[in-house]
Amino acid sequence: MKFFMLGLVLGGALAQIEMVDESTVLLEQVKKQVSEENNLDREKRAVSEDDIKDALCKDKNPGEFFRLVAGGQSCRDVVACAENGLQAIRCPPGLAFDLDKQTCEWKNQVKNCNVKARPKLALPLFNTKEPLCEPGYLACGDGQCVKQELFCDENPDCLDGSDENLCGPRTDPNRADDCDPEICRLPDCFCSPTSTKIPGNIDPQEVPQMIVLSFDDAVTTTNFPIYQRLFNGQRKNPNSCDIRSTLFVSHKYTNYSMVEELHRQGHEIATHSITHDNDEDYWTDGSKETWSEEMAGGRTILEKFARLPVGDVLGVRAPLLRLGGNNMFAALEENEFLYDSSMVAPLQNPPLWPYTTYFAIPHACHGNFQKCPTRSYGVWEMIMNEFDPREEPGSDPREQVSGCVMLDSCSEIRTPDSLYNVLTHNFIRHYEQNRAPMGLYMHAAWFSKSPEMLDALEFWIDEILATYNNVFFVTMNDVLKFMQQPFPVRDAVKFQGWKERCSALDTDDRCETSTTCVLQTDKLGGLKQRMSTCGTCPDAYPWLGDPTGSGLVDTPVFDV
Ligand SMILES: [Zn+2]
């Protein structure tokens, strides 16, 4: 489900805010209701924005959406108390807001339209004048003292459960520190307070503009020809190497002979999980073990059946972009992944450079659907900058625009012309500001359905390549190679890190025959699954807990 953000953050005085049509009504309701419920005397003084916020928020859970008006008529509208004011959301027509799930759902599935808010959770007592507990301990909502490290570890330890109820990026008592550039140094650590600084302090004019094309999901006989058309060996970067992309490959339905070929051609292969489970909560609430099995298991499958060199699968993208918070990042760190590319930064100018998650995340978490980590990890974040869905910059820089993440699910992009214009506008946005890497995130399936969009993308790529000698279409790992050892654009053409697997001619085709294995696993009810590989067929269909397809998972063999 998607939100339409109304851009309704109450920043300045209420009267000055330009509201989107119906939401004005919503705010009028807030004012009226709050004044009445709290007997604020409107004769004496105007109701201020802070009065409204305080009155509404005093009995609400921080960051949680609630209704101002109960009942089916207003079930699309909710607001939340955010740090900088109230935030309003209106679900698209046909949908309603589900308080329990905290997301828009089909109207007939929402059973709590008559409830205004979820009960307020017990909160820990962090901000008391005198500390209530010994050093190393913190106070639960009822005054009980509990070890600090037990707060926000996803297990309730306080009797009232309050140790798990205030765990945001700014409130988790065990959260990562804010960026300290003195401690955080390249090549292993990179941060800046707003994440807009260029690594190595290179002058923006001197930075090679990197563009990362990335594709998600299974590689199949349907989408393989699309990759072959886009990456036809004729499209060259200024260093004469082929333009390339990063593919986040999920296991089910993937043809590993084709993945092997794409890797040979120079593309980067990353993992997008084994199951690609479509239940959003599976990922959001996933344990560290789940994330390990899904991502490290996905990597094992790629290494074994696409025969990728060990150490070449470096990155991860969460299915449905549903982050799993600290559990997810702890699993990535433990399994030595180099980077994640699932976190979404709200549209902003200038856009963000990737950063390491050793320090606190330098942007607002996309709180509507992402559960960001709050603690410190040794993983790079290839941040997904939302792009500006407009075909050209607006005339009023204060205009609130909500960005898009995936190119193929951006409702503003309806025609090939609009795709071309949006790409051009956003390219300039990166190129003329801080040259942060520009990511284009998509699914090849989009181009099967809308071949005219592929034409527009190709036209745009060719135009960029013909116009600029300082723009490179590279992989995520290539971006990291640049960031760890930044260089001015005059050195880009000879940078060896970008010349590995320069074209398909550089690597021999080792695939003699591709075999289509017909396999099964008890974990999928014994249903037959097809899987193509240039290697040998395993005994069972590779799956969670058995990525090599040994078939031996449920009957462990013990040494006697
Ligand atoms: Zn996906």
C-alpha cells in the first residue's frame, strides 16, 4: 500500500501554510476540536500551533498515526506527532488507514475506523531531573531499573514493557552517535552531518558523475533480452569500458546460467533474498536469523549456481524495501556484507552521498514503511535518494514535492516523454549540485510491459554518453571504489578499479552447457521447481536453511 503524503508538516505559523485542498478541512477540524476539548479560551488568545500539538500529542505514542475524527467517513485521514510538528496523511481513494498496521489498506479490510488511537504505551523515564537508577541502568515507566543494554533489544525486560516503547533513531538509549568526521575516516568510514559532502573534499566540478542503474528481482528468460538490449556492448563509458548495472537478484524463478552470463559481461550481482516473501511484516519483524538465512543464503546460492567468485556478492536489497531495523543490519554485519541499498532518503537538495552506518543515519527515516537501524554497524549504506518526479524544477523552491523511489512505480511518469524529462531534470539536479551518485531503481519487468519506456531510457543514456566525458554508468561497488579512494575526474579514465571486467571480451565464457534442473524441497511442499545452471544440478531445490540444495537439512547426519 502507498501513502500520499500531503506535505502537511506544521512548520511555521498555521495561517501561512498552503494546504492541499481537502487537508485544509482536516486542519480546521484539528483546531476546532482541540480548542473545544481543552477549553482553550479563544476569546483571549489565538490557539497556537504548539497548543494544538501539545494537547493532541500528550496521550499519543510518538510517531504513531491516529484519527482526529472516528468513523467510516474520515477513515482515510490520520495525523501523527512528529518532532517538528504534526504530520498528516490521507490514503488514496478506496483505501483506509489501518491503525493496527499503521498503513493504508483496502477499505473493507480495515476494522478500526471507529477507534481514534491505539492505547498509549508505557514509556521509560529517561528525562528525570535526577537519574532514578545507578550508572549503566535506566528507569522503566514504573521506576524499575533495568540494564541499559536491554533497552530496545526487541525483548521486553521492564514489567510494563516500556523498555521497547521508545526506540526511534533519536530515542534508543543505545543508538549510534552522531557523525564525527574526526573518527570516521576513509577508506572504511565515511559520514558528514547531512551526508551531502563529497568524499575527499573534491571540488564538485572535478567529481566524475556516477550513474547507477539497478534492477531488482529474478533474472528470467523474459527479462534477460532486455538486459542484452540495454547493455549491448556498444554503449561505452568515457574509459571505453561497457556501461554496467547492479542486479539485486532474488532466488525463486531465477535462471542462474543467465546470471553467470550477466556477471561475465561486467554487471554486479547482489542479493535480494531467497524467498522474496510478499508479506511486509515478515521483513519488518524478521529476526536476525531470518535475515541471515535470506541474505547470506541468497549469496551462497549465487556463488554456487551462477558460479560467481566468492567475494563478488557484496550487497543486499530488502524485498519491498522493507527494512528490518537493527536485526537486519546485525545480520548483514555478521555475514560480512559490504553494503545495503534499501534505505530511502526523502527527496532533498542537494542529494545524499552514500555513508557508513557506523554513526547515526543522517536523514529522516522513511517512517511510513521503513524500520531503520538505530545502532552502529560496519555496513555501507548505498542510500536510495528519492528523485524529483517533476519534468522540470518548480519556480517556487519552497513548494513541497513528494519524491519517488522506484522509477517504475512513480505515478507521475506516464509517458516516454515524461520519463525522459524526469531523468534529465534529475541528472541536472545531481550534476549541478554535489554530484552525488544518481541511482535509477527499477524492475526489468516494467520494460516488458512498456517497451516504449525502454526506448526512452535508451535514448536518454545515449544522449548522456554522447554529451559528457565525465559521466560514468557504473555499479554500486564501483561507487564504493571511488568513495574509498576519491580521485578527480581527470584520473577517472585510467582508474584501474573501473576497468575490471571492462567488456564481455575480457572474461572467457565458461558455460559449456546450461542445464535445467527439475527439483523439489519439502519446504515448498514438494512442488517441482525449475532452475537453470551451468554447474551441476543439486539434489534438492535450494531454499532457506539449505542454500546448496543438499536436501539433507531435515535429516542431520551425525558422526558416530
Ligand atoms: Zn523485489
